[in-house]
Amino acid sequence: MAKVEIVASLYEEINKKFKQKSIEILGHLKSLEHSPSKGKLLGTVGGIVIKELKYEGFRFYFITDGFKLKCMNEEELTDLLLRFVRMSDKKEQQETINEIKHILRTIGPGGLL
């Protein structure tokens, strides 16, 4: 089972934007613990995979170790960390993806906390 982590700034943004529905959305994001291969692959930067998970017109972006995700089966994914880092709607989708890639290239995964 993989571990899902939601960055504090994204957690606050979800609670602020969705209010009561945030519990349902956070449950949807946590569902990746049981099926970590869900989500659409958007790109790779230095072995870090950027993926998106859609929910009612919004996109939630997460990063993970591409090698572990590709090569290990579900039983071996105990140490895989899926970190949700950003959220956007359809209009801001490309800017958000470019921002994540830029941060990963310049600072690394620690810059998305």
C-alpha cells in the first residue's frame, strides 16, 4: 500500500474552496493508497513522475518516484510516496503543469512543499 501525502498549502486550498465537499475530495485523493497507478501521466522530470487525478472539472497534481511506480507490483509499493502538490481547473491546467516542472528542474521535489 502506497502512502498519500497532501501538501499543507493544497490541503488548506481544498478546504477553503470546497468547504463540506472537501471530505469527499480528500477521500478521493486518498484512494490512491490502494491503487497508485491511477491518474494520467503528464511528464517526467529527473525520474520524478507528474500525474493528475481529475475530480469534477478540477485537476489535482501529484508527484512520485517513477522507477518504483513502474517496476514494482502492488505488494511491494509499501514505501512509495505520492505527494499531492497543486490543484487547478481546466483554464489554468497548462500553467500549473509548467510551474510544477519548473520547480522540479530548479529546486527539486523539496521545493513543492
